[in-house]
Amino acid sequence: MLTTISVFIFFVLSLIGFFRIINFYYFQKNPKYNKIKPKSISLIIPARNEEKRIEKLLKSIPKEEILSEVLVVDDNSTDKTEEISRKYGARVLKIKDFYPEKEGKSIACYVGAINSKGEFLLFVDADVFLRNRLSATFLKIYQQKEPLL
């Protein structure tokens, strides 16, 4: 009697597990239900001596809820890149505070990535500017099934 009940309970639990797996894969594959939205984006800007260009970028950053922070990673600038970035509310990180003997764009991106708080990271060069609706554009790209390249 106890064995029969154990087999029955095992069968029921297995059936429940099977249907949960089927549901999971159905909702993952069906674009109607796959509307994943990131909670936050960290905008990371590696910069070295960009005082003439970074202000245009910082002015163009839309004020959106999804954009949790703007990080400017200063790669040993000798101009006013840091001051301009702070003026627009960006958090400025200096590479020399983390890696005194290293420099370059790749290490700047790394420092930004390890110090970011966002769920997703968006790297932008300092010589560009952004259009409005950053989150809508980002979500559209994120939800594409095909690779971007």
C-alpha cells in the first residue's frame, strides 16, 4: 500500500515537472510572451582628452528611468574632461585609481564595467550623441532574435 502511494506521488510530481518544462520552453520561444525588459542600463563612456566633444554627448543623454547611471571613465586626461562630465552629473572614474600603470580604451571599458550598477551595459564613445528614446531603441535591439553582426 505504501509503495503504491509512493509511486503515485512520484508519477504526479513527474507529470507536474514535465508540464512546467513544456510551459517554460513555450513561453521562451513565443515572441508574444518574450517581452523581457531590462530593469536598468549603465551608460559607460571611456574618454581621454574629450573636452571638445563630451559636452555634446552629455547634453544629448535622455532623462529616462531605465538609465540608472552615466559613467565617464577618464583615461588620464590632461584637459577639462573630468570637470565637464561632473557638471552634467556623470560619475567620473579615473583609471589611475584602479590600475596606476595601465591606460587605453580597453582598460577604461573594463573599469567602467566592473564599477557599473546597471543590469545592462551600454558603451558609447565620447564623440557621438544620442537621440531621444534610448530605452525604446535599446529594447528593440535587445529583443531581436538574430545576431546584430
